[in-house]
Amino acid sequence: MNKGTARVFITGLGVISPAGAGVEPFWDDLCAGRSRFEELPPLYAGMKPGILGGRVPEEAREIALARVDAVTRERPRAASLFAEFAALEALRDAGLAPGDDVLRNAVVCVGSSDGQAEALEDVVAGRRDIAETGGFSSYSIAQGVARTVGAHGPAFLLQSTCASANVALSCALEMLRAGIADTAVVGGCDPYSEKNIIGFNTLQAIGRTPCKPFTRSRRHVTPSEGAGMFVLQTERALRSGTTPYAEVLATTVSNDASHPTAPDRDGVAACHRRSLDEAGLTADDIDVIFAHGTGSRANDTIEGGIFAERYPRAAVTAIKSTIGHLMGAAGAAGAVAACLALRHRLVPPTAVDPDDIELDINLVTGKPLSLPDLRHVQNNAFGFGGNNAISIFRNVS
């Protein structure tokens, strides 16, 4: 809904992904179209070997462990580790430190699809005792982020499948515009989940070929893990000399609920229309779209068809071809990438063969696209159960 008059900006970014720990390796891999997918081990007797996925490298995990507090280091759970590290990175990028006065009453909103799935699966499989995991309440992720940044305001953990991070952004945006706080720490995280891998394998949605969004040869989703977090601040909270990455114009959330897994074209199209209306823009105002772009037949056909029909001038990119599908953190990864694109006026490519593109869309491939006059960027995130969430950002520099 995003009603209210307060202008809200993104002032800090943090991320951990298969590219490594931090924004720099993330952006480098995106601009190079360099994926680091690896073969996932079969999880049951009938599961075929060779399925590709994205994992946070061990070196990046060690970097994250060294940054988070003793509570998380004592009983590390991947979701909390990822979210807390990314939150600390975002704070530092915004020129803030844990416990700063502006963070005392800050809102914390974290989106996740699988929550503490890793911890739960360890207990079920007998790999860890429940006391050793620290528990598997999903809300503990938001609690951990709030503790880490020194925030005592409202803290939420939102689960809306793969749209979760954009839903978290919507929640935080409305709270800031309502005057509940002037600062928020927002984003999404998801760990590697055996349940998730088994489910996607049962749907025959993952396999030996990597994610190839919007191509004729697309076949599989490439599951991944990580977190993206960012600092939101109202205009009155901005410190002197701060140059925000972007202004958040709108984050629209809807649910068409027409099918458990397949997207609904009318529902997805309606979310696109509403996001433009709430941002006060038309489709021709959108310069770049960070597509949901999972590489599945159903998603790309519907999403790409909407782009071809309604956004003929927008450059489109799909970063899941590089970092994989971060599930509940997918929208957060897209938001971080969108902010970096606005800062550098550069659109990272989709890592696919340009001769294999199926639809008549302006898909960026090969090398980054320079857009000196880049103004508005849209970030899509959709999920099972008809969850749709679209954010629109504006350049402020």
C-alpha cells in the first residue's frame, strides 16, 4: 500500500552469497556474468547426481563468523549468520555502528522462505541436538538482527515464499511512512535447505543445467543461499553529507492464490500495474527491470510476456543466472543489485547465450550495459502460492 508522505531512502547495503562475503565480490560476479555453481550431493537413493546449486563458500562463512557476535558464533545457524553479517555490512556502508542512537528504535524486517531450516533438518537427521542449534524458530532470525544492530523497535520475520524480502521491504516502508520510526534494517535470508532441494527435485525443477532465464533452452531453477540487507532511512534521518543509493518509490504486494506453484498471468500483471500506480509512474518511465527470472518455463513465459507487452523500452536482466535463486532472499539480492546499478549507472548482464533468447525483450547479455541517464529501476520477486512483490527505486544523485 505504501501510503504516506515521508520520502524513504536506501543508505547502506550488505550481502553474502555464492560470490562471497560482501557487496564487492557480489557486484564483480554480476558484472562479469560469472557463476560459481557446484554439484549438490544426492539426498536420497533415487535422487540423480549432478544437480547444480549455489552455496556460500566456506571462506565467506568464516569471514561472517568473525564479524557476528558471540551469541551467534557459539551456536551458528546459517540463516542467522547470513542475515546478521549482511546487516552489519549494511550498517557500516551507511556510516552507522551497532547501538548508534538512530538505531535505538529502528524497525527490523527480515524476509525468509525457509527460516531456520538448516537447524531443523540437523535435529531431524540427528546431526545436532536441539540445544546445540539454538532452536529453529524463524522469528529468531529477526531477533538476532535486532540484537546485532542494537535496535529495540518492532522486529518482524516475514515468510511469503520467494517474494519474502520484497514483502519485508513493503512492511518496513509503510512503518517508516507511518512515522513509527525513521530508520529500518531490512532484507532477506535463506540457508541451504534439504527439504527445499527434495521438493524442487520432486517437481523436476532442478537439474544438471544451470538457470538460463528467458532462453529457449531454459529448463531448471538453480537453488542457492545467502542474504541481502539494507538500511532504510527517512529524509529527516539522513546525516549531513549522506548520498543515498536510491529512493524507494513503491513496494507492491499481492497474492493471486490461483495455484500452489504456477504463477497466474493476470495476477502478476495486476501487481505490475499497481506498482507503477503507487510509484506515480508509467511503464515507459522504467529504465531497468531486475526480473524474477528463475529459468523455469512457466515463470519466464509469463514475466517475459509482460515485459514484451508493457515494457518495450526497459532493459531487463536476470541475476539468478549468476548467483542462483536465493529463495526468500531473492528480492533482497535484486534490491542490492538495483541500488548498485543506480549508483554505477550500469546494468549487469544475464549470463546466457544472446542467440538463445526466446522472447522479444531487451535482455542484457555479454557485458554490462552503461546507462548514464539511468533513473528508475524495478525489482521483481514472485513465489509459490501466488505471492507477488515488486519494488521500484529512483536515482537520487
